[in-house]
Amino acid sequence: MSAEDALADAFRTALETWPERGVPKNPEAWLLTVSRNRMRDHYKSAANRTRADLTDGMAVAMTDIDPDAIPDKRLELLFVCAHPAIDETVRTPMILQTVLGLQASEIGRAFLVPEAAMAQRLVRAKRKIKASAIPFAIPCRTEMPARLEAVLEAIYGAYALSIDGVSADADDLASEALYLSTLLAELLPEQAEVLGLASLLSFTCARSAARHSRDGVLVPLDEQDVRLWDARMISRAFSLLAAAQALNVVDELPGRFQIEAAIQEVHSERLSTGVTNWPMISRLYEALIRIHPTIGAGVAWAASVGMAIDAGEGLKCLGKLEPAAIEQFQPAWATRARLLELVGEREAALKAYRRAIDLSTNIPARRYLEMQERRIKSKTA
């Protein structure tokens, strides 16, 4: 649902209810809040959540409303837990645990940190909060930008945990991340990275129906049936990214989430072109690495180079990454296995596939890798 559709619904509801109940003291704020609620209900419904009827909150909505208030309690808590006095290295893990209910073991796997070490970090952070008497108060709108980075990282982290299979409640977590990112985009439409994140999650969630085969095996993005993609959600993702790009300062690189959304935009163009523009994707990953270098981005860049140029070049890019960093990183081994197979090194590819399988926490991904392992073995038999 677009913002325009939600606002139209709010006007229609006003026409139906105001003659009987009277015009509220602040009509503009009333319309804004009802339209936001309509958007929230839509995304919760799309996520298979119980949807409260829009009119249930009408009596409350008729009272004085602050149009700048955070329109969701969970989103409020995200900003509360992103207090700038809290160590920035633990803000996102603490939000994931405190607000989204994830365990230290789940968070630790996502951050490539042992469970005990992550649990210790969280305990130390909470002790410091208590000792320093850091006030847990809802920030006003002018204070939100200072806390925005941690909030965005937490929402993105929740989605990443869902697709990596780290969380047992993967579907709920992905739906929650999409819902929160969309709500945040409605709240702060002047923030390009907020729009970028909402676009990114809309692109990726639009493909959820195509991500697994009927027998529960992962289907890689470039092998997915585009007919199963949600074209309407993808169209909304394109619009969100265009709005984010319009806010960028000339001659400055866009932010991390905008670049990641742009990568997904290129993948989504396969809906109309039928092909994947791998050279463009590899260039976008290079840009991402410049502003936000991570092991995940490095591995994805190597994979895209392997597709854009050839597998040998992809392996060279993979070889430039820190060996210790990728030793326990499953996507690195899965990528290495695929590239080795493409250059004809089947025995080395089998060993890499076995390592990737051993590191897999995602059952559909493990099934896919096991299927590839069996396929290579059948060729060498």
C-alpha cells in the first residue's frame, strides 16, 4: 500500500465518522495518524499478523494527537535503546536482545562472536547503564537522527538473522523488520538512509515466495522464478529508492543501505529484462566496500566478479580477503566452492562444499549445498 492509498483511506474514514462524532481538534494530525495506522495494519497483515480493525482506535484517535510522535511502541523502544551514552559497539546487539527478543547465541552468530563473549558484552552494557543512570526516555524528533544509525542497524540485523536461519522465528523476524523499516520511512521521509533500508527490505521480502523450492531447498537469487516475485512490492521498493536518491547531496556517495538497495534493484530488473547485469552489481559492491567494508560485502563482491568476468577472477578477489575472517564464514566457502567448480577444480570444490555444509545453520541452504555436492560426486564417479 502506498502513502497516497493510506491517506485516501483516512479521508474516506473521516467522511464516514466525523459527521457523527464531530471534527477532531487537530484534523491534519488525525488524518496523518489514521493513515499511518492504515499502513501499519497493511504491513502487519502482509506479515500474517493479527490485524486490528482500523475503527477500533477511533475513539482514541479523536483526541489530541502529536503528529511527530513515534506511532509504534516497539519502534519507540528501538530509539530508547539507541541512547548515545551507550557504547556504540553494543547498541545494536542490545536492541536485538531487549526489543526484538533474540538470544545471545543468535546475536553472537550474526556478529561472528562466541556466545559467551556476546553475553558478557550485553551484561557489561546493562551494568553500565544502571551504574551511570542513563535515562531511558523517548527521544523527541530532533534527537532521533543521533540515534538513527543504531536503529537502522538493528532493523537490518533482524532481517539478516531471519534469512541466515540464525533465528528460530525467521518468518516473524523478517516480517517485523519489513514492518519497522516501512513505518520508519513514513516517520522520517527526509532521511535518505531510512528510505534506503525500507527499499532494501521491500526488494528482498518481495522474493520470499521464490526463495525456497517446494521441498524446502534454497533457490539462489539468480535461479529464482521471477513469476513468484511480488511485483507490487518491488515497484514500491523502486519508488522508495528513487526518493532516497533524490535526497542525496551531489558528488557524495549514497549511504550503505541505499547502495545495498541499488544492488537489489539491479537484480529486480530481471523482471523486465530477463538477465542479470553482473558488471553493474560488481561495481556497486565495490562502492559498498569503500564506504562500509564487511566480510559479507567482500565475499559478495568476489561472487559478482566471478559472474561478471570469470570464475578465476572471482577466486582472485576471494583470495584478497583476510583468511582468518573467512575461515568460519559459511558464504565464503559456498562462494569458493561454486567458483572452483566453474574453473574445473572439482576435488577442491567438493572440499569447499563440505566445509560450507558443516558451517551452515540454515536448513534450506544446507540442503542446497548438499545437492550441489551430490551433483559433483555423480559427475566424478
